[in-house]
Amino acid sequence: MSDRVRARSFETAAADYERYRPEYPDVALRWVVDRLGLPPAPRVLDLGAGTGKLTRGLFRLGLDVVAVEPGSAMLAELRRAVPGVEALQGVAESIPLEDHSVDAVAVGQAFHWFERARVLPELRRVLRSGGGLALLWNWEDVGDPIGARLAEVLGHEEGFHHDPLDPRYFEPVDEATIETSVSLTPDTLAGWMGTTSRLLTADPRKQEELLERVRRSSREYGERFELPCLTYVYAYRAVS
């Protein structure tokens, strides 16, 4: 199955994505602001913003945020959830913003879907001189029993991996792995897993089989439990 099909599969589950997906921890967002050395009242682009899970956290920090999302259903959820933010429809490879119009770009849970050869020069185009780029992923903690089972369901047994960016466009500043937890029930965890591309693109019988495995495994921990999670964060600076 092509990456394009998988990337657009979220459009079929926008309401569930908004309902079940966790936001990004404030500590991760403050780490981004600190490492990128953003100016006062910076203008920040949330690219591939989905339903605004990252957008709202950046907005709460007092940043001037513009969100860009290709999917109309996801964008509608974002506009309902974060009405105070400018939200535009567009793709990462052709960002609907003027040259040198933002101080930083943040990408949550989406960078791996972009066409790197096209998106890196496009990111540099919209960034002001010395602008920053932050890439974030919320991920299961495979050191936790439930996390290890989720990794198996999602095909993440090899763990998280991020390839460095082309140094012609961006230089690394820092990276971090931030430990947090999310309060869940077996059903809300299954709802979350049901919004992943692997399950969204599975045939209905296989999808339900995998979701039942998630519910069955998590019931061992009670009707409500804390799921350890990891947020991987990478900070880059645009090369002049």
C-alpha cells in the first residue's frame, strides 16, 4: 500500500482522531521554544496540523500560530477545536504562505509522510533567516508491557527511527525524548489505535481483530490506567 494512501487514511476518521489522540506535552513544546531561541511573539507554522493537537498547545503558549492541513475533514475539526488560529488548507510540498513569513515550523506526527526532496526547500522558503524547525512524535514506550504489545500491533517492533535531515537545508540543534503518560481505558486506547494508518487501511476483519487484542491486553491493567508514552523531539536550524 502506498504511503500516499496511508497518509490520507486519517481523513476517514477525523472525528475519532480528535476524540482519541493525545495532545503534545507542554514540557516538549517549551523545550522547542527554548532550543529554537524564538523571538518575542513568534509566528509559527504548524504543518500537517491534522485536527490541531499540536496547534492548540503552541497557541496556549502565546505563539502566533498558523495551521496548514491538506484534509478537509481534519481541517474542519481543527477549526472547531482551535477557533482563534488561522487555519489554511494546503500540502507540505506547496505551503500556502509567503516567503520568509514565519519564525519557525513545527510538525507533529506527520513529517514521515512528506516528500523530503520537495518539502525541505519549501520549508526553508517560508522560514525567516535563521528560522527553526521542530519535529515531534508521540510514541509508545516499548519498555512498558502495554507499549510493547501496541508496538507489535502497529508494526513498530524495531522502535522509533528518524533519519537526519539533508544538511544543505537544515542543521541539527538538539533532540530529546520526553517521558509522559496518558490516562486511558481499554476502549479509549482502542479508539486511539483505531486512528493509526495501519488499522485504518486494514480490512475490517483484521482491524477488529487487532483492536480486540488491544482491549484484551489493556484490561489486565484495570478499567482506567496510565499508559507511559514517549515524545521524540528534534530541533533544527535553517541553513542560510
